[in-house]
Amino acid sequence: MVSWDDVTRTEVLRAIQEYDRLGPDQFFSAHGFGPTTTYDLVFEERRYPPKAILGTAYEFATDRRLAPGDFEGGKSGAVRVLRNLGFTVAEKQRTGHT
């Protein structure tokens, strides 16, 4: 089980900055995660993949890389941790044809 005690809002913000700097494809390639399917981390009116951001924040905080299978991304995982750090996490906006 992953301990999130070392991850603070600062590391999450740093991961968001890294995502913005690299763009999604390079970010996922560099940190070993993929796009989100269910939830978005919403910060300053932009949407981010919560599991990828939290996993990268963990790497920044501990110098240890997590694989996507090392922790849950949903309500009991990354979403809960990010909300506890004061971030907004919302269900992914569905885009579809009517």
C-alpha cells in the first residue's frame, strides 16, 4: 500500500506545471502514466489526469516512481488523496453525439 504522507500540495502543483510544460504525450511518456478515463483534476479551469498527476507528485516527493498498477485512481485512491490536499476532482466531462 502506498503512503501519501510525503506528498503535499506543493508536489502536486509541481506535477501540474510539468504536465503543462511537457504536454500530455511527453508527460505520460516521461512519467509512465496514461490519460484519465473517469475523473479530472480541475485546477485554474484546466483539466488534468488525477492519477498521473498524483503519481508524478509522489515521484517528486520521494524520488521513487510508481507504476499505474501500484495504486488506485478512483474515489478511494487518487481522487480521495487529491481532495484531501484541497484540490477539486470532478467526473470527466462526457463528449458524445446525441
